[in-house]
Amino acid sequence: MSAPITLSALVAQAAHQLQSAGLAFGHGTTNAQDEAAWLVLWRLGLPLDTDLSEAPDSEAQRLVSADEQVAVAALLEQRIHTRKPAAYLTQEAWLQGVPFYVDERAIVPRSFIAELLADGSIDDFLGEHTHRVLDLCTGNGSLAVLAAMAYPDIEVTGADISPDALAVARINVDKHDLASRITLQLSDGLSALPGPWDLILCNPPYVNAQSMSSLPAEYRAEPELALAGGTDGMDFIRQLLQDAPSRMTEHAVLVLEIGNEREFFEAAFPTLPVFWLNTSAGEDQVLLVTRQALTAQSRLTAQ
């Protein structure tokens, strides 16, 4: 039987185990230490913000029983053996301090658009005209929920091509008591979404083919439909930018996440004026484009 060990020591031990296993991170944590803390605390039923400092009176110094160690060991082994993102094992992910349910039917939520909703970075582009918001490629519905929380007077529609993802989104809409303000809609792109919309949020499939072929197992555990964007990652985005102007109100804007694909985006749309928005990952991940710019681009393309 295992001897008692302190919580902080168990987390350190788990971090070493995860690091040694060569796992990939990026689904809520970016390193083995943070993921170890998450998994250990979750397994033990402790708050994820538990103090793990070395202070003598901190929770980190409490002893973890042998049975608790066995339970943690089983979860760590599951993470290592399956290579599934930790969020799929805990069925919980957090964005901007808000908890969301998630499972393999939807991509693990991690959009940087969440930061922009929380810190008001796009508020200058909004106004009294902003009433109808679309979260396209909503996945588990997290951005739709955060938008509804950020702007209490708006109506939100969360749309996705995947009925499975929308089933997960329904869980989160109900979890946060927002069914009266968030509508969920099955749609392939904008095909079933005539709008018109005042604000479109979109974290689409944008991973280029070469990157898709080399993704770690953790990312391959997610629905490919939510990731793969074709040869240059721009397949979905090309159609979106073509369709969007006719479905946007005069002063509407589109906030679009493209991850690490800025080079491909600018190659595909070299004359389109956009605003690159600052996030914790820099200024290359998320852009904002106005309806006026998209309309002008459409006219230019048609010539």
C-alpha cells in the first residue's frame, strides 16, 4: 500500500509522469505541470484554484491517502494510454473562468475570441445597432454562452454543421440557463442562416493539410470536421467571406479566428483590409473585418 504523500508532492510526481510520456498539451493547459494540477485536483474533487504553494498551512500540504493515489494513478494512466485531451476525460473545460461540458462529439473549447468577449476588445465596433449575434461553428456552444453573458441585451444563435456538436452545445446552454436567449441551429456554413446579423463570431476549421497530417494524437482525438480547412486551411473561410456580406447588417462585423494560418490567409485575401486583434497569443490569431470591407472585396473579385 502506498504511503501518504502531500498534495503538492503528488502533483509534482504527476507532472513528471506526464512530461516523461511525451504528451501534447494545448487543450486547456500548455504544460505538464498545469495539466497535472488539473487532473489531480479534479480527481480528488478539489477546486481547480486550490492553493498549491509551499506555505505550511496551504492545502498543498495535506496528505493524500493510498486510495486517492490509486484513483489519481488510474486517471493519469488513462491520459497517457489514450492520448485523449484531459478535457475529454474530465468532461469539463474552462474559458474565461466559466465551466463548460465537453465530450468527443465537439472540439475542446479554447478559442481566443473568448478573451475578446471578456475584455471588451471588440466593443468599439459594436453599438446600439448590435442586437443579433451569430456564433458560427459553435462546437460545444462556449462562445455563444460567453457572448450572451458579455452582452445581456442581445440575442445569440449558435450554429454548426454537426448535430452531435449541437447536442453538446444544448447541454451548455441549459447549464447556464440561457435557453431563452440562445438559439441553436444546424447549418452548413451560412446556408441556413439568412440573418441579417450584427456580429458574427467564427472559430472555423482552418488547419492546413500539411499541419493536419502531423497533428499529435490529442488533436486527432477531436472531430476532424472541426479542424481540417483544406490544402491551405482556407476552404471554409473562402465560402464564409463570400457569403457573409449578404447576411450582415450595414454596420456589422465578423470576428474570425485563424490560428497560426495568417500567412495562408493573407495569401488567399491579399487586398482585404482587416483589423488584427491582440490576444494572449499575439496579434496573428484573430482578425476583425467589416461588412463594408467584405462588400468591397466582393465587387473587386467580380471585376
